[in-house]
Amino acid sequence: EAGVTQSPTHLIKTRGQQATLRCSPISGHTSVYWYQQALGLGLQFLLWYDEGEERNRGNFPPRFSGRQFPNYSSELNVNALELEDSALYLCASSFGGIYGYTFGSGTRLTVV
Amino acid sequence: DQQVKQNSPSLSVQEGRISILNCDYTNSMFDYFLWYKKYPAEGPTFLISISSIKDKNEDGRFTVFLNKSAKHLSLHIVPSQPGDSAVYFCAASASQIQGAQKLVFGQGTRLTINP
């Protein structure tokens, strides 16, 4: 069974640009969660999508946005990139709620 | 507002000894707790969980203890092995509250097992 897949693995962007990160959940999972892990910090909750709807949002500015597609895959968009957006962005999927919560390997975003 | 705290950024333990990682939480609505292990350049992988109706859960070398009155949980690894060297994250959830089932993570503790 394929796990949670994220693309790209690495992404380098210039300050002010936009970044798009993608996540494919485990087959059968309907919920997708996005987390940010900045250097030396823990996992900060960003967004939660379930059945195509945004269910919850962490304490991040509106330039962090996303969506979930009918096949349950998800995109995270970060507009007007700032240097402090450089981090590992992790996606997790689950059956809905916290059961079966499984993480992908992440996308390393570097803003220069 | 850090609802889940791991106050030890790092821990070093001799191979074969017990490793004890600690975690505190502030939100009394949390009723489900998990530990994840993370290697560099990989996503966190699930280790063990515990529901608030229990005070102990064991899986092989890993045991999690929950003290609800102190809002404290701990992960015991016995015996510690070199492959256990990783960053360990504690996570919590208010699993019964609609819209709040996401996991809230602590800052992580880097465990190093010395031969």
C-alpha cells in the first residue's frame, strides 16, 4: 500500500514568489493535514481538509492557503514568500479525525 | 500558546539502559495522546498511543504512562538501542470535539543512544 506522498521533495523560491506544495493521501483516507516544521521548532499545525472542506486552521496568515480535490489529494499554497517561511512542510492523512494519522516525508521549502 | 510541551530538547542515554521522555499538556479537553519518532529528512512515524481512560499502554520495548491529574505523560524505552536515536514528538488531541481532532505536537526531544 502506498503511503502519503508529497511533491516536490525540495523547492527553492525567491522572496515574494508563490510556492505550491502537493500531497497525495493514503488510499481510503479522506482527511489531509498540513504542518510546518521550522528549523529547531516542533510541528506547527497549518490546515486540515476533510471531504473537500477546510475544517480547521492554525495560527498562520491568510497567505497560507490550500484546497482538497475530489480525489482527496491536496495543495498548499504560500503566497508572497518570506524568508521565515523556509521550513519542512509535512502532510498527514487519516480516515477522518486522528485515527490512522500517517505522515509523508515532507517538502523542504527554502526561500532566498 | 504552547498546549503541548516537551521541556527537554535533548537526552543522551547509554545503550541497554532506560530512556524516559517527558511531555506536559495544558488543555484539559485532550483525551488521546501519541508519540511519534522522526529521523532527519523523513516524516514522523507513529510509535504508541494512549487514551485518557487508561494510565498505561505497552508495546514491546515502549511503554507510555499518563497522569491525567498532573497533565503529564512519559514514554519509556527499555532497553534502549542505537536505532532509537531520533527526535521524539509527543502529540495530543481532543478526539471527541467536532472540528478539533487534529494533533497538537510538542517541540520534540532529540534522543541519542550511546554505545
